Amino acid sequence: MDNSERPSAGRRRQGVSGGQLLQVRRAQRLLRLRQSQQRGIELHEGCIHGGVLLGVLVAGAYLHDFVLGPGLAGQIREGKPQSLRPILTAIGRANLLVTLALPVLGALLSEFLRD
């Protein structure tokens, strides 16, 4: 197939049209209106719990992948007893549970926080 047969040959990417800009402006106005109506809503403690769970997930993943994982690989290479394996298994399972709990928590909070 030569360049003349390809549909994108020689064409430049089209810019944003005026109609698209008006749609973006309309959406921005609606979002600003909604934000001004929600200024009095306080942060729910469930959001804080979700943030803590996310922090636990990131910390567990870091420990599992960059601290304890290479340590276990070194133990295996050197033929030493694999003392880090049970810890890694526990952290991996905990991370799986937290990963599954976060969307469930988000769904529950979105359901119960509706007005």
C-alpha cells in the first residue's frame, strides 16, 4: 500500500471547532454552578478512610516490590532459608483485599452520601 492509498496520508490534524468550544464552556459553567451549590458540604470521614486505605495500599506495594521482594530474591539466589516469603505472602494478600475494598467503599459512600 503506497501513501496515496492510506486515508491519513498528507492530512493534518483538524483543530477544535467553535461548536466544540461552546460545549466545553457550557460544561465548565455547569460545573462551576454545582461547585458553588456544594460549598457548604463538609468532607465525610469515609473519604478520609479511603485515602488512608489508598496510602496503605501504596506503602504495601512499595514494601512488597522494592524492599522485601529483592530481599527474598537474594535469599533464593544464595540458597538461604526463605524467611521473607511468609511476610511477602501476607502483604500481597492484604494488598489484594485493600484493592478489592476500595471500590466497594467508594460505591457504598456514593450510595449513602446522596441527598
